[in-house]
Amino acid sequence: MCVRALSVLTVACEQTEVLLFDPISSKHIKTLSEAHEDCVNNIRFLDNRLFATCSDDTTIALWDLRKLNTKVCTLHGHTSWVKNIEYDTNTRLLVTSGFDGNVIIWDTNRCTEDGCPHKKFFHTRFLMRMRLTPDCSKMLISTSSGYLLILHDLDLNKSLEVGSYPILRARRTTSSSGGSPRNSLEVLTPEIPGERDRGNCITSLQLHPKGWATLLRCSSNTDDQEWTCVYEFQEGAPVRAVSPRCSLRLTHCIEEANVGRGYIKELCFSPDGRMISSPHGFGIRLLGFDAQCRELVDCLPCEASPLREIRSLYSHSDVVLTTKFSPTHCQIASGCLSGRVSLYQPKF
């Protein structure tokens, strides 16, 4: 997992390490050799200096760039591998999810050396990935059983018992009485090309930077097919009929190389949302909604259309598992199974 802050590139490693690089010079700055006791899975910056890491050792750690010799604190609450970290900048609540099926909320406003107050917010079986939309109005959860869960009108401060979420059995519609209740749950089985008669696993989940769409990497249960799919959020009347009615519709997709079966490949949107960087064998592909890399809203098809390959970049000798755009520069990072990190400055 590669993560960019404004001034540093951080890399989560399969062992216990976190690597820090200068993204401009590509110079290695520091290695946190014992960041965790098991594989480091995800990194999330909370501001320009504070960041969080999570691990298969079931913990989350908080770090300060100004003092990397020791952790700010270690958070305990999960009972299995912790895979995702999200952060609500409005409430300063940290949100984590793991293979124990739990989504846990941490109050970073009240952190001490002993940790942060926390509560279990949600639980589901087969949880793979969890994301918040940019405005933190929705939480999306993908599962290895092919379901996509959406919590609408999200309220992270609301104390809820697991299982008490109102379920939306059709796409939301705003009513004169005030619309759907807070934290209402919608359960979807996203349309996957070629997988209509078979199960699938949603392995990677990302959100468009403007909150317009979600990006999924899906594989068949037999691991013989892999797809990258884009789904538009439908808040009003749907552009085309969808049955059953739901909040998402498939707009673009492309079949992937399916190299490195069994490994999760993390893909991403560019900061402006016009391109997608996707692991592809021993490299990455840059994909667009059309050949001109226009905005998604300017090239929405009536029927699902293929993503367009803009460029391919290959520099690894092993399967690429993750890729990330720089938020401030024309630069892309990728990391492969053997641990090598590559930086690209593509010219178009």
C-alpha cells in the first residue's frame, strides 16, 4: 500500500515495516522497521504530520512525522487483521475495519498514550474493504461474498447497536417527511460483466474524489476472471432503468490481466477523478472514461461502456499489487509483491 501526503510518500510493507520516501527526489528518508508485529496493511494521514497505520497484528498505530522514533499510541479493539483506515476531518473520528467483520470508531480528540475511546459501529460477515465518501455522508463496505453495503446519511456519532440499522430495500427517494433515517443500510449486488451466473468477490473499493462514483476491483470466486468497474451514484431519477432499483449503476468497466491470482490489487482515481491507475500484471494501466480523459459527468453512457486504456507503464519484475497518484504532482507510485516501489512521471 502506497500513500501520499504533501511532502512524503509512505509505503506499507508485507513484513513489519513502513518506508518513507521523498516523492520528488525518490530518496529513501526512513524505515520504521518495527512499526507493527505483523504485515502493515494501510496508512492514512490525518493531517500534514499525524498518520495512522494498521496491521495483521490487529492493532492501529498513530505516528507523528516530527518524532518517528516512537508511536504516539497504539489502538486495541479489533480481533483480526485490520485492513482499512478512514478519517472524518469534520469530527476527527478515525474509522477502521478488519477481517473480524467490525467497523470501529476511534475518538482522536481524546487520545492519550494508552489509546483512544472507541466503539463498535457496524458488523458484517466477509468484510473486505470500507470507505467513506469525500463528504462523509456515506460509508461503503465491500464483501468477499459479492455484496456492497451502503450506509446512507451517515452519522458516526450516533450510538447504534449492531443489527439495528434500518434496511433500504429499494433505492432511496426523498420524502416530504424528511427522507430516509440516519445510517440507513442498502445492500447491493453490483452488476459485474461476465459474472451474472457466478459469484464474485469485491477485493478493492475506492471513491471518486468528488463523490460521483465508486471504483471496484472484482474477481470471480474461481479466480479465473478479474474486472475493474465504475459505478455512478444515483441520487435522483436514474438515467436508465435499473432492476432492481438501486443507488449505483455500472457506467464503465474493463477486464484485467488476472495475473497474480489470489492477491488483492489496490487501484485508485487520479486527484481530479479523470483517470484510474490500475495494477496490470507487472505494471500499471492508466484508464480513462474516454480517449480525451474527460470528466465522468461529461461522458456518462446510457449503457455500460469499456474504460479506455490511455497508457501502460511497466517497470517491475513481479506482480504489482498497489498504485497511487500524488495529490500535488504529476507522479504515480506503484508497489509489487517482491517489495519494490516505482515512481513514474508520465508524459501525455
